[in-house]
Amino acid sequence: MTSLPPPPAGPSAHGVFCSFEGGDGVGKSTQIELLAEWLREHGVEVLATREPGGTELGLELRAAVLHGGHVSARTEALLYATDRAHHVDTVVRPALERGAVVLTDRYLDSSVAYQGDGRELGAAEVEALSLWATEGLLPHLTVLLDLDPAVGLARLAGRSARPDRLESAGLEFHHRARRAFLERADADPARWLVLDASRPVAELAAAVRARVAPLTGVPADGVPR
């Protein structure tokens, strides 16, 4: 099998890039909103985005990959990589280059967990694909909101929207993805912050702020450590 060319390593040298990861229903969007509000109160430019769906093209890809007709596991992985390549090129990198803090709801670790381990395509292959697509861009910080998949999916049960392709993939699929997230975090603690998503929202937000403050230069006075 031909290997993908090795990507350049490391995050952008300008702004601060933070990704939020975890299973469905863990509260990523809530924590992103709270962190963005806190940073903006301190005069920081913040871009809150998501994958897939952070661009006009991404919205089309999101609809196709999550709610469209059947696609194979490899096609699914390639659609996510396509979205990620375009998202980084047109949204993430420009924001980082002007010094903004970029907060994304999911990034390449989701592909490794869901397609690499959940779909059993191979974590190394899926990671290599995403790194190639993004020219090696990695977050300065990845916040993992960890929760029993059964609990997270139960939180979503009352929504009016029908489950998407990943939400309906089965509990064992979600357990494999959870294990993958935890293994990646354990292997790179400098990049990851792992939090128990069953904790109160305010406690989680305080823990996130404590880790983000030194990265952004925002005074950490009053931020619990």
C-alpha cells in the first residue's frame, strides 16, 4: 500500500486552535459557547465553528454524510476529510493567521475515533488521511468531554430531529469510539484535557478556562486550577 506523504508537524504559530471532542450528547456546543463568551468578554477575537458544516460546502457535505443515502465506510471517511481540508484552508488557517482563537466542535480526532476505530478502517490510515488533508495542522488544545455513550445518546433521545448516521450506528460502535478518544488522550496529555462530562456545566467550563487562559494570555485571576 502506498503511504501518504508525511505532513509538516505542529499547530499554527499565530492564533490559538482548540478542538472539542467526545461522543454525541456530551455538551461540546455548550462548552464552546461558554468559552467563546468568556474570551470575548476579555477582548479576544473568537471564531466558533464545527466539522462537518463550518463552511457553505461543509453544510452540503454534512447533509450528505450524516443524513443522505447509504455510503460505504471509506466514502464516509473521505467525505469528512474533504470537508476538513476545505474548512482548514478557508476558515481555520485564515483566522489563526490573524491571531484569533478558533474553537471547533470536532476535528480530526473524531475521524480517527469514528471512522478509524468505530468503522474499523484503521486509526493510522484515517489519521494520515486527515493530516494530509490539513497539511498537518493540529490543535494547541483538545478538550475531551468523556461520557458513557449510553448516557450521551439518552440525552439526545428527546430531540425532534431524527438520529443521524453516526448517532444510529449502535452502542458498540460508540464504545469503540470512546475507547479511541481516551487512548489518544492518554498518549498525548500535553495536547489533551480530559473531563468527566457528567460534572455540572459550570465546573466543566471553569476547568476549560483554566487550561485555555495561559494559551491565550487572558488573565487567569479567579479561574480555578
